[in-house]
Amino acid sequence: MLKRETDRKLSKEELQRLSSGSSFDYAGRAIAGVEAKLNRIRVFGRYDSSEISNELGLLVDDETLIPEKRNKNYDTKVIKDIKRFPDFYLTVLVNKKKSFSPQCSIEIHPRNDISLETHKAFLVWLNKRLPNLAVSKVEYVVDQFCVDHVGAMILFWVDRRCFHLSYRRKGKILGDYRNQKDRSRSLGYRIGRYHRVYERGPEIKKQDKDWFIKDVDRVRLEHTVNRMKLKKYGINTLDDLIDNPRFSIINLHRWRFMQFLKSRKLPKFWQPSTTKEQSGHSGSFKLEAIRSRRRAENVTEYITSYKELVRIEARINSAMKLFDLNWYNLS
């Protein structure tokens, strides 16, 4: 497929120069590639500690948990070393008290940027050793890989500002936002319980819970889907998920980025947003739309797509469809 001239990768210096003007026109150019993938998955079933240990590996105490926050009804363990699949570790909760609760809950953590083939092979392996596991949570993520950390910074703010979820009014910045020009760590943005947008880098370069900004190479869009919604789409067991994760169907039109049409009563897309979120920060298009109802009737009629934002959306949707196609073709 032929590439347009505007699809060329921009240098760090070019991106810095462009970011001082309208970032919306150049955010898409900062994207070097887009990849959809599954992240953390939580399953549950009727297995005790000895059965899990015999089938999966040694259970050890989770040293990262704060004792006060430990669930009193569960013993929390981790399986750090899975010989056949070193790119995974498991968090295992085993219930010893409440008979009506799931006997065990297992959260699957990919350690690195793994291939779809590796991820599917691991789920198949787990399903064979512990059959009849049910799925309670799946994180569907889209990584927008950028030419460098400057491009990722620009894209993060465009994604965050323009993300439009009709029923969600509040968001919260995650990370130290106070010294934006000189900040050294990555930032995130949480929209309700189920959506996050955040800067990240390779897992191997992670420091504590985030990354130094110099190591950031992508912006991740994360949608967490709970059991109730998964069942609506026919995903009840781990076997169902392996058969078809339904990535593009579950996430259809999930990641939409919008702006205002030109109007004297509404803020221009290049102007800073002033409406404060619950975290005390500004910059949300959705909150600007709510605030602008006082100045313009039928403000929803002025909400529209923007050419560069449409281009970003198209690449996200293509990546999700490609995930489904590649997953289906894996043996």
C-alpha cells in the first residue's frame, strides 16, 4: 500500500516544533504503528492450593501486597516462574472461608511485549491444566507506538483531551502533573472504572509502577470488560475466550475522539481547556462540552470528528480487526 507524504515519520525536533502549535494536526504523524492485544485476564474456578500448585507451579507469598489491604477471606499468592512460559506470572487468590465465593481466582499477567501466538498458547496450556475456568475480567488494549517519547507526549494529550465517551463526565490524571514541562515520569488518565489512557514503555524498563519519560515509546488505550458484559458477547469460560476474544466487536466505536465545530460561543480546538476535573486538572473535551451548554443551545450538534482524529480512529479500528483475524488463524 502506498504511503502518503504526510505519513512519514517525523524527527524529534520536528515534533517539538509542531507541538508548540496545533498538536491535533500532527498527533497522527507521531504514530509509527498500532497494535491491539489482550493484557491482564482474570479467571476463577473450583481448585484448591495443592491442585493449582501441582498443575501450574510453586505458589509463594505476594510480597507486593500491603498487609492491611489483604483480603481476609483469601490467601494471596503468586506463581513467578512458569518454565515453559517465562513471559507470564500469575496472581492467585485461594478462598478458605466463604463457601459461596469462588474457591480460587487467578489473574494472568503478561510480563513483556509478547506475540499473539505466545499469548494464545499460554491460555490453551492453562485451560488444559485447569479446565472449566470462568472469565471475570479481560483488559483489551491498543498500543499506539510512537517515533519517540516526544511524539508519545503529544499523542497522550490529544487522546486524553479528545476522548469522547457519551455517558462519562469525569476523569482523573494519574501521575505528577505539576511540572509538565520538566516532568520525568509517565502520566496516565483514568475515565471511570473501565477506561484508561496512559504513556508507557517496554516492560523491561518499568521503574516501580511507571516509566521515566525518556523510556516512553507508546500511548496505551485500555478498556476493562467485566464478566457481565463478557457474557453478553458469549464469553463465559476461558475456553470461550480462547475460541474468540471478540476484540473488534466488544470495542466497536469504543475509542472515539471528537472536537467542536467552529463557533464563537465554543472553545477552539487549539485553546487550552479550563474546566476542572475531579483531580483538579483541566483539559477534557467532554467537560468543556458540558460547560458550554450554558453558552450554546444544542451543544451536541457542534461535536464532530476532525480529520487527524478520524485518521487515528481508523488505525485503531484496523488494529482491532487485524487482531481478530490473526487470532482466528492461529492453530
